[in-house]
Amino acid sequence: MAVSARPIAPAASLSTRSAPVVRIQVTVNGSPISAEVEPRTLLVHFLREVVGLTGTHIGCDTSHCGACTVHLDGKPVKSCTVLAVQANGRQVRTVEGLEVDGKLSAVQEAFVEAHGLQCGFCTPGMMMTATALLARNPNPTEPEVRDAIRGNLCRCTGYVNIVKAIQLAGKKMQANPTGPGGSP
Amino acid sequence: MIPPAFEYYAPHSVDEAVALLRRFNGEAKVLAGGHSLIPLMKLRLAEPAALIDINRIPNLSFIQEEGTHLRIGATTRTNDLLDSELLRRSYPILPDAAQEIADPLVRNLGTVGGNVCHGDPGNDLPACMLALGAELVTVGPKGSRTLPVSDFYKDTFVTALDPTELLVEVRVPKARARQGSAYQKIEKRVGDFAIAGAAANLLLDASGRVETAGIALTGVGPTAILASAASGALVGQSPDDQHLGHAATLAGTAADPNSDLRGPAEYKRAMASVLTRRALDRALARARGGG
């Protein structure tokens, strides 16, 4: 993975204060990334602008919508409300990390097959939350799926196909635990 | 939105964190889960000179019974309250509340300590801790102190925590046989702050009368409110419809809500009563060994 180590200089700052940059090392989708960041750099900006992985979307920027969901040490979190420095020394997995060796994960396959999206903007975050849910609970009921995605807003689908897709992904994982897409 | 610039420190011990808090003398903020603080910083409602990230301090995240108390560490995540078998069994008010806090993703980072000491009257855990009669353990430049949570909330975002002190632990009196607790909340949309919330904690004596009671409210005043008159009216009484109803009415009287986008003051006051009754009913069922 090509890595740029340039510090982020946010364009618009209302504050005249500055703080020294901090060097962090974050393992993103299995690859160690070392970079200098301002402490105020948000994890989502680090992923998109420093690491260059733009699959993680910025939606509301207020920790409501979940479009920016990534895994931090295996747990889904909203990366618009995490500082990049908080991820120092830790593992981050983004939507780009779901696909392994060119094979879609079970969740990705199921979102395609069950058409668990319309515009697609919430989809990366939705799939990261789904992936974390299925790792804990491979056979969730509909209420369990709906509870798990409480923090991921979709303004298109009405959620019906998203719920179907997540349940389908669970079935795929159970039917073929070692095959393509067998991991969540 | 990007927060204003700040210096970042990630101490590895409580003493180191307290030394930093002392050095910045009120100009630094503690970063725990960050899910209240970072949004406030993005909006420039908070512009601390430094953030002191306590997430790398070992042994601040735990849920355990020890001696006469349940101890919960400051950086225990909200979702840890939901996952704890001990809490589900003996302190069900805490999983009740955790389930209602924000959403599962926020709960993976949001902490018990942050929720308790942020001082937002919309936070759900303060009322629970008031109803449970909890104590807060802090460490500051002068050492450690333990203070009852009933003395902690002074006004909106104003608490008894000194800016040079760190909250390290919440202590709850150990649950006993014939004790039950519950939390009830209504919200405009999933994950929102409460329109109103009510926490109830009941201990019954061997004859089934109320031995001790704790009732507290969320979102209906400048701070979480301990409804002492309501709980006092139950002590020594049979927990029947009349007494529970009277306590719920008194809890509504203790509410001090403002009209805002979440509803008119009188509606919130009425809901404080309704939710208190529901929480009492649930707590009673649990005290009697049901769910």
C-alpha cells in the first residue's frame, strides 16, 4: 500500500492556536501506516486523506449517521468522533479491508445479492457494523439486526433489504465457513 | 468539522494524568470515550489547550464486586455494562440504561466515567447512580477522595469534580437479596437524549415492605435529580399500587423541566411521573425475583 507520510494541515481553522504534530503508527487493513498528524486530526480524515482510503464516508460528522464506521481493534466505531492519535498502535479495518485476495466477504456478497442499498452512501458503514455483528452473532434475528444498526442511518431503503442482506450474510458464513466470503 | 488545535498527552498512569491536569490547571480536558467532548470541540463549545487521553492508563476498565461494593472503572465502555452477566443479574438498572445510551457504535467508545462526570442532565447514568446511592472515587493533586454522587451534580455541566482531579471509579453498594432496580426512558428518536428518564432502586425487607428506595430522574432539570421525597414516601410501606402511585406523583413534583424541542415542561413532568411508576414496577418485580 502506498503511504504518504505528510501531515494533515486542515484548511479552515477558527483557532489560531497550533500544536506540534505527533507521529503515529496505525495498522490499517493489516498494513502498518506511519504518519505525522496534528492531534486534532480525526481518524476519518486520516484514513481518507493520509492513507488514501476513501471508502469510509463522512456523512453527518456529528456521530449520528454511522457512514464513517470502521473497526478499531475489532469493534465498530464512528471514525468522525475518534482522533487519529487515539488509534496509535492499534488495528483499524475499513470497508476496503473486507475483501480478501479479490474475493468479496460474505457481507459484501449478501449486500449485492439482497440489494441492501440504494444510493450506497451508508453502505460502507452499514457493512462494517454488519461484519462486527456477525462476528459476535452469526445467526441474528431481525430485531437483533435492527438493534445492531441503530447507529447507522439509511435515508433510502427503509432498511428492509439491509436487514435481509445481513441475515443472508450470516447464512452464507454458516453454510460455507471456509469458502470465499466465509469470514464475516 | 475539525476541532481547534490542542496539545495531546497519553499518560500511562493516574499520577501522570493528575500531574498533567495540575500543570494545565483547568485548561486541559480529560479524553475518555470522547463522544461528548469531541463534538463539543468541533462546535467550539469547548476549546481546551490540551487533551489528556486516559485510555492508555491500565486498570481503569473493570466491573467487579469487592467487599461491600460493586466497582466500575472510569474507562469501562458503555457496552461493557450490557455484556456483564454480573450486572444483568444483580444491577439490571445499568444494562437497562446502557441499552438506551446513544447507539451500539457510540457505546463501544463512550465510557461510564465520562457519562457520570460530564454533567449533562441528558446523560442516563447519573440518575442510575443517584438511585443506587453510588460514590465517586477521584484522584487529584492532594490525593484520593470518595464523595457521594448525591453531592456531585451542582448545575448543568458543573460538578464537584475539580479541574485538576480525575474520576477513577464509581462504587455502588453491593446488591442484596430482595433488591431490584430498573431504568425507563423515552426519547424522540433512537439514540437521542431523554425527553425524560427515571431510575428506581428498591430493597424489600423479609416481610415484603420497602426497606430502602432510591428514585432519580434524567433530563427534567439542570442536573440529574434525586427525588428524595418520592423515595422517602416508600420506606416502610407496602409496595402496593397506592404507595407506588404516590411516589411517582412526588417524583413528578421533584422534576424541574424546561420547555424545549423535546417537549413542553408540563409534558416532561408528567412523563417523569409515568416513567417513575414504570421503573418502580419493574424494580419491584425484580426485587421479588422476576424480570
